[in-house]
Amino acid sequence: MIDLSKLAAKVAPIEQSTEMLVEELQDLVPEMVLGRVLHIDGDSAAYKCAGKDGTPLSLCKKRFSQFIEDKRLAAGAEFVNVCFTGGDGSKGGRYITAVTKPYQEQRIGAQRPENLPALRAWCLNGYQHEAIDIRGILHYRHARKIVTIFTSEEADDAMTQLHQQYLEKGLHELSVICAEDKDLFMNSGLFMDWNTHEIKDCETPYGYIEPYTTPGGTNKIIGRGKAFFFSQLLTGDSADNIPGLPYFTPAICAVEFPTSDLREQCRRLKERTLPSGKPLSETQVKQTSEKVKDLVRATKSKPCGPVAVYEYLSSCTSEKEALTKVMKAYCEYYGKDEEVLNPHTGKTEIWQPQDFLLEQARLLWMRRKYDEDVKDYFKEILNAST
């Protein structure tokens, strides 16, 4: 015979623990912010949900829908813009822009999930809503919970442009970007981590950069805002085959990364004193001056790796300061006009240092407005009052 009282005593703790678990899970999901929009990278989401070859397409669609909904809830967003790269596949002309090295060359011919084309087609044509060209939604107001956005530029550009509209209107808390691609870090405002769902803010356009070492010992630069963009102009981006600068020239290194001996000799020459504080004689001043020249001539170049780039830019506190230092590094490296064979035209062109900088910048820049040229941004910085 079953003892109901003992059974009830066992069931009660289970019910209580279940209620506690539900409450804990609810605490992990932020409250929805009315009017908040999440801009998410549809390209990456579709790739992630396409599954292995042989996976039923119906399952991929369910995964995609759930993936987007999970991100919406995690962001506390009422609406979602799912952004896709569309058009002719030129990614806003980046393939033509890239002359120094082919843009995303390592991705050409890469194996992709067999369900990806069909899943993307479904996302753009049948996923709960009508797809919208970004050029027609400069002042778009959501009529549906989820909207698919497509653009002839990259999905990253679309996300940036939609996000920028909110920032310009002062609606900082109503716009969140979520992307796997680190290029989006150059945007200010709210950004949700693709994996952890942690939402971080970047309150100033310039932002910040920090050195970071992975568990495997690889040095990287992390950061937010335009500071991250300027660091990329030097380090490049291996994921997109963007070279940046190979190294800092000896002239730059002598000033920015002096040896301890050079630093001390420069101090002596500037302060006209020995380490003891005793004044230098005229003979010692001349000897010190010659030694400084010898040490400068002996200075070697330094690779534009994350550690050196962070050290080079760490003193910058504004976009103008960072652009000035980046331009200086490019002008020192490309010290004179160079002949460049353009693989797209088959013609030889004469490039100046700023042409190399603009090429890299156009590949890396997340466009704030449709078809924007990064030169417009550089002009804003240089013309701004300090």
C-alpha cells in the first residue's frame, strides 16, 4: 500500500525547486525595453543554423527562428532587424577596392553548408515578413516584430546604418547591435556579445582599445568605437585578407619605441645633465648628440603587430589624434609615390601614401550612410575644431 503522506513530502520539494529554477531563469532574461530594436547579422545566423549536409531544411528553419528569438529576448528588444548581404555580391564594391591584396581571398571556393542557399532564400522571402531594401527605410518604423533587411553593401554596413539613425536621434538605449564580426566594434552605443549575450556600452565615438592575450597565447587588440577602427588600419584584418601595414619604419620606432639607451641619451641632451644631475660640458653635449644620431641610425623596424600597435596608439584620446598617427605611419612606410598594378583594370597606377591608407580604410569602414566613402569621415575629423 502506497503511503500518500510520504509521497507528498517528496513531491513538494521538487515543485519548490522547479519554481526556484523558473525564477532564476527569468532573472537571466532582461525586461523588454519598449521600442528597442536589435540589429543582427543574418549572414552569420543563417550559416550557423544551416546545419550539416543532410540536415532537413525544415529543421534549419526552426533553428533560425529560435536563434533570432533567443537573441531578441536576450537584448530586451521589442523588434529585430535581420540584416543580409544582398545585391550583386560585390559587398559594396570592396572586391574592386582591394588592390594590394584580394578581398576575402581565402573564402573564395570555401565549402559551405548545402542548406545555406535555400535557408537564405527562405529568410529573404518567407520568414514571417517581407524583405526590405535598406535604401527605402532611412526613416523606417517597425510595423512587425521581425523584419529582414537586405543591402547591396555588406550586412555589417546595414547594421551600422540602422544603428546610426538611432544614435543621431539621441535614442541610445533603443538600438543594440549583435554580430560575430569584430569589425562592428567600431560602432559606439550598445553592443550585445554574440555568444555570451552580455550587453556593453561605448559612450564616446572614439571609444578605447586594450591589449588582450588569448588562452593559447595569441596577442590581440580588443576595444570599441573608432579607436578599434584605427588600430585595424595598422594591424589589418586577416579574416578579410586586409594587410594593414607590415611594419613601423626605423624612423617611427626611434621616436615611438626607443631603446633604453636612446631614451637616456635623449634625456641628457634635452636636460643637459648626467644621471647624477651634474651639468654636461660642451664636449659632453656634442658627444651625446653624436651618440643619439648613431642610436637612431641603428634603430630597426618593428612589425605592426597588436602589441606594438597598442603601444603606438595608446596615448591617443581622440579620433583626430589617432588619424594623425596612422597617417604618419603610412607616410613613413610609403615614403614616395609607388607604381601599383591594378588587377581589376590591368593598368599600372601611381599611388601616394594616402591612397594606400584609403584603400585599407574603405575595406574596413562600416558605412554610416548608404554608399558612404570613408573620406567623408576623415574630412569630418580633420575639419573638426580641437
